[in-house]
Amino acid sequence: MNATPHDLYPDSGAEVAASMPPMDTTAMATETTLLNPRFYTTDFDEMDKIDVTPVRAEWDKLIAQMKSDPNKGHFKKTEAWDKVDWEGMDPALRAEFIDFLVSSCTAEFSGCVLYKEMKRRGTNPDICELFSYMSRDEARHAGFINDALREAGVAVNLGFLTKAKKYTYFRPKFIYYATYLSEKIGYARYITIFRHLEAHPEQRFHPIFKWFREWCNDEFSHGEAFALLMRTDPKLTNSFSNKLWIRFFLTAVYATMWVRDHARKDFHKALGVDIDWYDQEVFRKTSAIARQVFPVELDIDHPRWIPGLRRFEAAFIAMDAANRQGGIAGRLKATVAKARMLAAFVGLYTIPVIRSTPPASVRLEPAY
């Protein structure tokens, strides 16, 4: 990995400030649930065989952009980093904000680990160079977020996380779909928050949000890389079965984001953001971007969309409560809740999709 921050792998776990309630953020990051970011592994040999010849011109342009490292000096604290009154922060907001930072840090670090492993195992110079740059970027992102957590006395032990976190195996094409969406939805989330706080700076309760504009451009370029990887083989997006898989990943990623965000009511209230509006805006941006490579998009204005998301969310809350209850009664309730979640997901999945024809080339610069 190139340019890993010194503090990316802390020597010890979280040092909790004596005046604040203890939070084991390393345990939070390690836990595997429906909502928590996962660590992935894949068939690295298959990925090493990718031939980027069909997209060579765009590939070389993107690689040159990444090599120039436009954000090399961005992830450093400057005079714009205001002092944060963690002790004076509302406890509910503090808990949800820390949860947001831990989730974001874990997601960024997950990408760093995956991309670094791809580079380590590969022999294909095109693929190795790409993942070298992407692991570098994700390392910076994770380290920067963890530094913010360290100020609160609750940094995540990322070195421990690589050993303790469970890894999920995905076939390469599923890595493409999931990671492309993760990078693009990350871009849409960051830029939407940044633009909102640009218009309402009084609601910027933490300085990290000032770094989101340049940060999200890294997310955008990473997504473009996966768009180009998918364009090397038209079957990845054009075959009947893969169109169904794309539809599945779109539905799963959007529904999971809806549930996660609606669990952070105090966080979004502090930002002055209506969660329904925010999620729909992020979905809208992500869908508009994904048209460059996906032949289908979800109809987020369909009358069944929002009610279906609410049913999925309610079933998840019921399942979570049942799991915490435990015992025979808890297991029975959890089974019923899982069935409700499945039914809600099927309802969302079967909403007629909007079909589109991807353009001849990908967009290498953000449009928002």
C-alpha cells in the first residue's frame, strides 16, 4: 500500500476519555450485522486476468488522474479544523455521530484491505496499479476518520480489525456491482451533505464535514474504475441473469442505507436534514450516475417504493428487538420478522425498473 497514515494501525484499542461514557468502537466495527460494513474476499486469480484493452483510452486517462494524486495533501488538519466540544455534545447525538464515523471508517478500511490484497496477489500491471492507488486513497480516508474518533477517545483498532472481522466471499462480478455502488453512493452521500452544509454552515457541528468535497471526488473516481472494469466484458451488465443481479444489489444497497440512516435521527436532526429527503436525494444522484454502466435503475418515485422501505425498516427493527430479547420467544419473533423483511424486500425488488441505454463512455469527472 502506498502512503499509509502513521496512525492507521494504532498500537492499542480505544482510549476512552474519563468524562465520557465508554464506547468500544473496535467491537462495533468488528460486529457483523445486516447494517455494518463487511470485509470481502474474492477470486483474485480471475481478477488478475482482466484485459482492459476495450477501455484502454479511458483507462489510461483515469490512471493518470489517480497517479497525479490530487488529494495528496488534503487529509490533514488545518486551521479550518475547529475544536470539538465532545463533552458538551448531546449524548444521543454523540452516540449516533460516533456510530456514523465508525461505520464510515470501517467501510473505507474494508476497501483498503480488499484493494491492497488485490494488488498483493496480482501480476497484471494494469490491475495492480489501479488497486495500489485505490488502497492508498482508502487508507487515507480511514486514517482521517479514525483521527477524528481519537479526539473523542474512541479510535478503532484497525490492526485488530483485519484479524477479527469476518470476511465474506463474493465472486468478482458481485464485487464489481457492490463496490461500484458503494463508491458511488459514498460520493452521493458526501456531496449531498457538503452542499447542504455549504448553504447552512451554522449546522456544521463537526469540522470533518469541511473535507467532504475533495474526499467525495476520490469516491467518484474509484467508482469510475469499477465502471471501466465492468465495461471490459459486456456480459457483466447485459446478460439476463446479471441484470437481475444488478437489480438485486441496487435494491439491497438502497434498502440497507434507508434503515441505517433512519436509525440516526439525532444525527440528521443536528445537520438540519430530513432523512426521507436526504435518502431519496442520494438515491437520485446514485441512479443518475449509475446509468453510465447499468442498463436498469430503480423507480424511486414509484408509489410502492417509500411504503416498501418503511415496511422493510419496521421488520428490521422488530428483528433486532427479538434478537436482543433472546430465548425461544425471541427466536420465534425474529423468524417472523425475517419473513416480513423478505416479503418487504421482494415487494421492492418487483417494482418495475426503468430501463436505460448506457452511454458509449464513462464520465471521469463528477457532475454534481
